[in-house]
Amino acid sequence: MVSRSYSNLLDLVASSDPPASFGRPVKRLPRVMTVAGIISDLDEESTNSVGSDAISSVSQERMIIVGNQLPIRAHRRPDNDGWNFSWDEDSLLLQLKDGLGEDTEVIYIGCLKEEVVLKEQDDVSQTLLETFKCVPAFLPPDLFSKFYHGFCKQQLWPLFHYMLPLSPDLGGRFDRSLWQAYVSVNKIFADKVMEVINPDEDYIWVHDYHLMVLPTFLRKRFNRVKLGFFLHSPFPSSEIYRTLPVRDELLRALLNSDLIGFHTFDYARHFLSCCSRMLGIGYQSKRGYIGLEYYGRTVGIKILPVGIHLGQLKSVMNLPETETKVAELNEQFKDQTVLLGVDDMDIFKGISLKLLAMEQLLVQHPDWVGKLVLVQIANPARGRGRDVQEVQSETYSTVKRINEKFGRPGYDPVILIDTTLQFYERIAYYVIAECCLVTAVRDGMNLIPYEYIICRQGNDKLDMILQLDPQVPKKSMLVVSEFIGCSPSLSGAIRVNPWNIDAVAEAMDGALVTRESEKQLRHEKHYRYVSTHDVAYWANSFLQDLERTCKDHVRRRCWGIGFGLGFRVIALDPNFRKLSVEHIVSAYKRTNNRAILLDYDGTLMSQTSISKNPGSEVVNILNSLCKDPKNVVFLVSGRSKNILSEWFSTCDKLVIAAEHGYFLRPKLDAEWETCVPVADFDWIQIAEPVMKLYTETTDGSSIEAKESALVWRYQYADRDFGACQAKELLDHLESVLANEPVSVKSGQHIVEVKPQGVTKGLVAEWLLSTMRERGMLPDFVLCIGDDRSDEDMFEVITDAISGPLLSPVAETFLCTVGQKPSKAKYYLEDTTEVVRMLQGLASASDHTARLAAMPSLA
């Protein structure tokens, strides 16, 4: 199925008329307004929705890959008349296509590295789409500078690598104008996606921190868009990330994706911690998959490091140029052992630390002088600024000092290569290096060790040049920083803290003197992993998880709410909908035997309220409902009977169940009864000391002792630590109380121990049975609650619908507070809506009572 805008774009590039000039008029492509505003209802019902009336004509799967840069090389023609384009074989975005399947059509969206003047942009767009299926996003130079060199490189990139902007020189202070440029560029990219997307069929895969708010603009336009995001940089701990002024906006934008990918568990863990601490969103692991529930949508978390493109690497290894370069280097270093470093010239790659470690190694092991060479390839920095200049200056001075101190005629212990090398030249250095050193202080992934391992495996021609026996297993050694993304997957590498110069020096020496058989075993282990977890494996695995995460999109009812970057989509099961006040009042008026069951905390009273006493409004509503002879109103709470007696002392007809149904009082002047007979409470002597132990070690927690239960509360503790302690306490109590007649349950910021059989479901069953015995077979049931304990009531009432406890024509309204998975069929947003709805029912009862009290006209 092709969207209308995509069809228009194809019409544009399929035109057979040759361009008359760069300035000719062309058919304008539709654009989507992405300014902040009120979002309408279901996207597929919108009359201006892209693709809403398109006819399906494409059966193959399509993936739209969005990155900062297109996988395209652009060169001006020698006569300066137009451009020549070719694929950038080194681009990850191009390489990952191998993992998407031959039947998957891939469209790329991104910027070109070269600036294209305005009059040429339409023709360049036409050529790129027609020839390469690429859609370029053209950014004005000043906007691109603020976006890329400003917000991305000066603010996001340092922060994501754990650098706090403590001074203007360290990453730069937050600049609102740079943030606005970042958002503007993301909007431009969103418009480009709109030009080609078929929202019902296409998958979108957004890459890296340059486009972190793009998911919001796409989700705003198409609520059910199938969208994945992969972050190729580290994600900092919450203590670092929380310093960013726009922290919430970025988190919420990422949560508008369906699947978010990270290289390592550490990065994912930091992201999940930020969501928990700053947005109050927890995560769950189910059958091996990690997910966050976000307004009814499940946002998946993918943890898998990217791999390398084996085909490309091996093809370059087979080039004659590579063989020539290997022979040249082998002759150059024939009497020496080569250590190799390949890094960008930036502050996080740890080049200077590596050089200091080399210096320390030569000091501590002088026998290596004259025999050991460190070849450091320093690629040009991607950023710019004073920090890059300082790294360059320190690197040059350190290399000069080491060579002056340990060098001899014809021998320099450090060879610094700071010019751009061809790929085959770099591969040649991999082939002849005995050990590869990666000592970055923070890095997202770093594929240098992977490339080194494949190159050390070699091929027949390279073996001949190096005079290696093909029957002898290959060998390699790695010394890698523990702060890089590939470190966890290289279990045979020597991991180091790059800041510990002595330890790095010893690791370098240890790597060189390791037994040959050990080097071979380590190499074999690494080669087996790297060769089976290449870029195609990574891309295919991500796509499979994205398809799994999005499979329920079609059956969800979705609508968008919120303004600007606060936009989010509410996705609900088709059978789960908001309770309409008009609907329930209508049913209320035409029924005669009504059962109303209400939770208190979180239902009638907000969980965040400081004072938990019911206000006069709530009490008056309950009294109005109780006065109606057709009603039986039941308040079911976990609070103690003394507190509930005090709070509702003026509600003489209100039936109250305290402590989740252990105590029951039919009316104000009646005695409290126990619903479940309990022989003794000896278990309290076991449970209470355990709870006290966790209370002493968890600041902000407390114990509430009820007559029938013990409750450990931690709502005022640190969110993450409290949840961790609650899990431990739950396991501890279940262990020590295994032989006691009690149940141990966790709830919203609580862990509770109570006698077995005491549930709110028991209360619901008692109420329905009692009404039936009194000849009041319920034909209207309203049950409202907000937490896990209320689900027991929903379950009992659902089971009773087809049984003898309810009228065959009974209308049931099971309602949970807040949008979340529930056995209830309806929901209301918060306690305010609950009270408003109950006020509507109370008003209906008052109106009926007034009509009944009016004298007859006769």
C-alpha cells in the first residue's frame, strides 16, 4: 500500500521530461504541520491523514531508515555542473540492510555531507530517490551548525559520555537556542518521513542521539506508527542525565517509540532508571523481554551490540593493495612486536592514557625497548573546539617525550599516524599487530576490536606473505577498556580501567607474554562470536523484536493527548474504554436493585493528598446514595475499622469493610463482624521483627499494624531502593511464613501480610449473596478501585454475571482508576472523575426522591 504523498513523490521522479533548469517549477510535496496543538481523535479517521484513502499496491515489507547522514557519497562533477553520487560502503545504515531480507524495500532519510544550494535541491532529491531510494533533508548551514556542532556535539554528546557542563569549557552550558534548533531539525526530518510513509505497513528505524525527539513528531501524526529507535552512544546514569534541563522531553520522546535499542545492559539500565526516577515509570521483564508500560502501550527495550560487515571487511582484505601494504609493514616491523591503537582524536578515546601506559611499560620493562612499537592511528576528530585542540597538543607532546626518552637511531617506540588512512591501510596494520589496545574512557560501542579479530584470522594470501602455516590456529590479543560497549561481548579480552596507568601497562605486558596456545584459544573464542554476530544478525534481530512489539497495533484503540513534546498516545484494548457519566446515569435510573462497591484510597481520595480524611463533598455524596432505597453502598478499604468508623460516623446506612474485608459493619449502629475465622495471630511475632529490620535499613519506610494484618509502607523511600527492598522483604516473608496460614502480597508502595482468605473479592461475594437473600437480586452493579487488591472484586463480579447472584439483565460497571491493565471493562482518569461520576448518580437519586415527594396532581 502506497500513501498519497509517496505516490506524489514517485510521480515526481518518474517524470520523463528532462529538467530544463535547476530552477524549474516542480510539483510540491505534501507537508505535515507539526506545531504544538490539540491532537484530534483516532489518526485513521482524520480526513487529512497521509495514506488514509490510498489503495494498496505494494505487497513487500518496507523499512524507512532515518539517520543524521545518508549512506551516500556526493562529489561535484569536474565541470561544476551537477553531482555524482555513490553508496558509502562504510556506512552502518547501508550495511544493516543485509539483515532485513531481500524482500524488504529500504528507504533512507538523512542529510548529505556536502552542502547543496537551494536551486539544485529538487533535482538532487529526484536523483537520489530514483537511483538510491534516498530522501535527503536539506538544512540551512546556520541551522545545521546549531543542531550538530551546537546541541548534539557540545551538549548531548559530552553529557552522554558522562561529562558535566561544570564550566563553559566542559561541554558548554545549556543553550535554549541550540535546543530549539535541535527540535526544528527533528521536525524537518519528520516532514521528510511524511513524504514517503505508508503508516499502516511501513516500519521506521531511527538512529542515534541526533534524532531523539523525532519519535514524538511521528507518533503525533500517526498514532499506530511502527517505530524503532537505536542509540549508538552510551546512556549516562540518572545522576548525570538529570542535570539536562530538557531531560523529561527527551525521555518522553523516546517512549513514543515501540522499541528502544541499546548496545549494553548498563546503558539500558541507566535509561530505565531515568524513566523510573524522573517519570515514575517502572519496567517489567517477561519471558526474557524488558518492557515499560506507557499509557497503555508497551515500549520494548532491546539490548544487543552492533556487529561489523564481514563481507566488506573480507573483500578489502582480498585486495592487491592490502596484500602489498601488509608485505610492506611486515618488512618494516620484521624485528619488532607491534601494538596497535586506532582511535578518533577526541577527549573520550583515552589516547593520552594509552601513551602514558606505554611509557610506564618501557620504564618497568626496559627489555622491551627496541623490540616493541606502539602504532597509534589517530583519526580526525568529528567535533571541534578547545577540547580537541588540547587532546592533539597533549598527544603530540607525549609522543615526542616518549620517543626522545626511549628512541634510538632507526627506532621510535611510538609511531603516531594522524593523517587519514585508506581502509585497506588500516586493515594491513590490524593484520601485523600482535595486540590491539582500546583504552577509551567512555565509548558507545567501538568496533575496532571486532575488525582486528577478523583481520587476524587472515586468508591464504596473507598467510603466505606473513609466512604462516595455515594449519596452525590463528592468534590475537586484546586489551580493552571496561568502559566501552563491546567490552561485555569480548570475554577473552584483558579488561582494564584506562585511568589506572600501572594496570594498563601490566595488561599490555601480560598480553605480549601470554602463551601461544592461550592466545589461540582467546582468538578462536572471539572470532566465533564476532563472525556470528555481524551487522546483519544485529539488524535482523532488531527487526524481529520490532515486529513482535508492534503486532498488536491494529487491535488497539489509540488517541493522542498533550502539547508539543509532552505529546503521548493512549492505547487501550478495544473492550477497555472510559466510563461515560451519561451512560451509567441512564442505566442507574432504569434499575431498581443496585449494588455499589467503592474502594477508598486512590478511588475516593487521591494517593498524593496529604490529608486522607474524606471531605464533606464525598460524605454528602455517599449519604445521598445510601438514602436511595434501591441502593446498597459498600465501602471496601484496607484501612483499620477505627479510622473508618471515625471518618464515616455520619453515614448511618453505609456498609463498611475494613482491612480488605476482614472486618465488616452492615450499618452505623451495628457491631463489627469478622468475615474469616482466624484461630490465632502467632505469625505476627515472626513477621514483625523482619519488617522492623527492613524499616531500619530503608529510610522513609514505616510499619502499619492492623488488627488482622501488618503492612510495610515505602512510598516516602527512594523509589528504586524502596522497590528493591520491597522485593527482598516479600521473598524474606514468604520464606519465614511458608508454614503459616497467611498470604504475603505486594501492592502500590506496600508489602502486606494478612490471614489467608481475606480479600476484597470475599466482600463482593458476601454483598451479592446478602442482597439475593433479601430478595434484592442486583440488576445494577458498580465497582470502582485503583490497585491490585480491587482486581479480586472485579473477578468475583465478572464470574457472577452468568450465575444466580445477579439478575439476568443486570448491568455491570467494573471501573479502574487510571489507564492500566485491569480486569475491569471501564476506567476513569483519577479520583476527581470518580467523585464527579458519583455526584451524577447522587443527583439522579435526589431528583427521583423529590419527584416521589411531590403531591399527586389528583
